[in-house]
Amino acid sequence: MRYRELLDGPVDFGDAGFLARLDALSRARSDLDYDRVPLVLLGAGSVMAQSFVRYACERLNVIAVVDNLRDGQSLYGLPVIGDAALSQLLTKTPEAVGVICAGSEKPAKHFQAIWGAHPGPLLFYFEVMPKLGQTFSGNAMFTALQAFSDRDEVAAIHRLGQELFTDAESLRTLSALLAYRLTWDAAALDGILRSHDQIYLDNALCPPSRDDVLVDGGSYDGDTVRAFFGHLGGPCRQVHAFELDPENFAALSEAFAATPHVTCHAAGLWSQADTVRFSATGAMGSRIDADGGIEVPVVALDALNLGEVTFVKLDIEGAEGPALEGMRRTIETYRPKLAISAYHRSDDLLRLSALIREMRPDYRFELRHYSGMIWDTLLYAG
């Protein structure tokens, strides 16, 4: 039985039947002895999964790693097999539990398909990590994943959502996301997913406009700016693109060197001007980190005195709260449209919505989700 089937209904913390099913789910999880049960790791290429994969191979009862690109090789002394050999392995070991070690939606769906109807549970690695009592490197989110499934916090978010959201899609999205957090079964997200190509672009509460002055927090290589311009059929009035990672900033500034509508800032958005430690990957996922290898500058948006801002997008790996604090005057004065990532920390929806409502109580909110995993939950305010 899939974890999601143990809930078998909407998230409702006032319903005794739901709470009973939730208890059954917790018992089903606790029955899995990760030190003893035979594990099959599905995929080993995700950068963020590397520390978990190594720990599992060296310390847990891993019987094989499935990775077509490494078929026939070994990993930490264990055999790597391809998709074709998985069925035979599961026939020999019907009690095996699968652990998907992919960091993106496409390979995760592939592994779900090849696991098929095998009776053993199929888990995601970030579901297993909190059960092991270890701290894993690669992404700060994964060291605190236990909180994402904490019943009290999930119940508090559910209560908030009933107050915060009035449109049917936001309420469906909230229920699906909370069911996912309680089960880590991606089937819970069926029916609420939006196309990732439309992230930041498809919300009626915050529609992009050619007249927008866009603040792009976490600009990476300019992918969001390009998406905005493509969606609008040309540039908007002005863009201020902020990127901390030096390698990413080089790509960003080169891409828009001849575009007068885009000003690139080699700094991160924060509550005040400062210098912080930073973990740079040269890709997505770079973040402010006390153990990071370099120091980088951060600024408060208000201190830059940019004047009118009409649209703010933030995807800055958990620093969204301090960044919003640093643009308090801008938000209070101009009431820009907001598209804020709300998935890096377990209490993002609680904290970020409260902060925004404190600044401008007249904002309305909507919730949308753009991936088949934990990533890319957007809180829109307009």
C-alpha cells in the first residue's frame, strides 16, 4: 500500500477519521527498520543526495544501486545495476524497500515507473534522512526535514490556510502539499501541479506587465528575466537582478550586458548591509551558509533607494524572510506584486505570510506548486 492511501481523503485535523489514518501512517513508517531492511537505491547522481548515498552504502543494508549510466560498475563497494536487472532483483528480494535518490522530477518519475507494483515501499531519500539521526551535507533543508512532517506544525499551516486563502485552487494546493509532507508520496500532488515553464507567470493575482519594475532575487543566470521577457513579448520597464554566486553572476551579467533595461547586482538581498558566508555551487542551490567557503555582500533593498518597484520575485534558498524585512519600506509604500518561494523552510508559509500581512494587511494571497517534489511552492501576494 502506498503511504498516500493510508490517508485516503483530504487533510482535516478536525476529523477523527483523518487523525486515525494519520496514526496508522506513523506506525507504518516506524515499522521500517532502516538498519536492517534491504534497500535498493534508485539513482546515485543527484549532487544533493551524495552524502546520503555514501552513508547508506557504507552503513545500511543496501543490496544494489540502480543507475543506467553506471551499470556494471560499483559504488562504495556495492554493485550498480541498470533498469533491466531490477525486476529480477526484486523477485529474489520481495521485502526490499526502494529509495529514490534523484533530485529532480523527471528521474523520480522514471524510478516510480520501473518500481511499478512491487509491494515494498518506495521512498524518497529526503524521507529517510530524518530517520537516521545524522546531519547530511549538500543542502541545509535536509537537516531539518523532520519538521516538514511535524503534525503540530502541519496542523498550524492548515489552520492558517483556511484563513489566508479564499480561492479553491489555493485550498486544494494546500491540502495536497500537506498530505505530501505527511506521506512524502508524490501521488498526493496529482491534480495540483502547474507547468514549471509558467512559474511566476501564470498567476492572475500577480500578472507580469511590460510596465513592471522587477526585482529578481536569486537571479541565477537570468532564467527568470528571460522568461518574463519571452512571456511579455519584450522587456519590461526595468529589472534589478540580484545574484550572490560569483560564477552565476558572471553568466548573468554577460547575458544582459547589452540590455539597458537590466541592472545586475553582485549581492544578495537581506535585512541589512553585511558580509555573510556563502556556499557557492555555480548552479542552482547556492545559498547563505555559516559553513560556506566564501564571503559575499548582502544588502537591504530599501537602502538602494530604487524608487517604485512593482514586482518582487524571491527564490533565495531560505533567505526570503530577511530579504522581505530589508524591503519593508518598499512594500509599505508601493505594494508590489510578490512571488515568494515558500518551501525552503518548514514554516515558510507561516512566517512569510505573517510578515507580509504585518507590512500591508490589504494583500490577498494565492498558493501554487510547480514540481512533482518538494521544490517550487509559490506564495503569491497581490
